[in-house]
Amino acid sequence: MKEGQSSGYQKLKSKKSLGEILEVAIEFERTARDFYTALIPKVSKQIRYLVEELADEEQRHFDLFNELRSRPDIEHHIQMMVEAPASDKRFSDCIHLPELGDKPDDQTVLQYALGREHAAMEQYHALAESTEAGPVKDLFMFLANEETLHKNQLEKLYYETIHSGGV
């Protein structure tokens, strides 16, 4: 392999510790919680219940990651190196939040939330597949399934919002 190909290959095969991945996931969930919480008074009544539910769910995910990180029985797992999933960059980018203004329309909120939930679903699913059996893998599978449910709920509401003439 040529020099440039070798470094490109290494980037594709980059590894991260589960501890590093957990740090990003904790920040992802924190920013999601804060984002949805700040949106609650700004969104229409039609989707307010959903934004409240999402804020609560993200808080629970944040708490789960923090609990997991502080458990002594997973210290070994946290130091393990795993392949960084292909979705890693997109997931990390979701930490940066858009400015939706004081009166965001439902469609814009739902589109952003859909993208965020999709990124989380992909990331947690990939991490579950690349992690050894145990509490960390179980948590990633649980969260992948939760994010899939959120995404499906958002898709349904998005479809209903768009096909009912929008907001």
C-alpha cells in the first residue's frame, strides 16, 4: 500500500475506547435534553406533548450513561477499544444544535428531531454490534431500540403534519 492509502485506511479503521464513546453519548443526550426542553414553550400545542416526551427520554438516557460510567464492574469494558462506527462523525455533529428561533414551525422541529433520532439509532446499533456481550452492549441495544421507537413515532407525526396541510 502507498503511504497515503495506509493513513486513509488507518482513519477508516480508527478505534476509540468505550469511555470516549460514552463521553460523546453523554454529551449527545445532554444537548438533546436541553434542546427539547428549550423547545417546549416554543412549539405548537400539536407537538408539545411529543417534545416533552423526548426531553424526558433524553434525560433518562443521560442518567443511564452516567450510571453505567460510574459502575465499578464495567471499568474493564470502558477501557476496551472498539471500531468507531461509520455513523460516529454524524452522531458527534448532532451535539451542535441549530437555532430554530422563537416560533419554530412543527415541520422544521420534526425534521431536525428525526435526523437526530436516526443518528442516535444508527450509532447505538453499530456500537451494540461491535461491543462484547455484557452491560455496555445491553445498554447500547436498549438505546438503539428506544431511538428506533422515537424515530418511528416522529415519522408518523411528521407524515400526519405534512399531509394535513402542515402547521
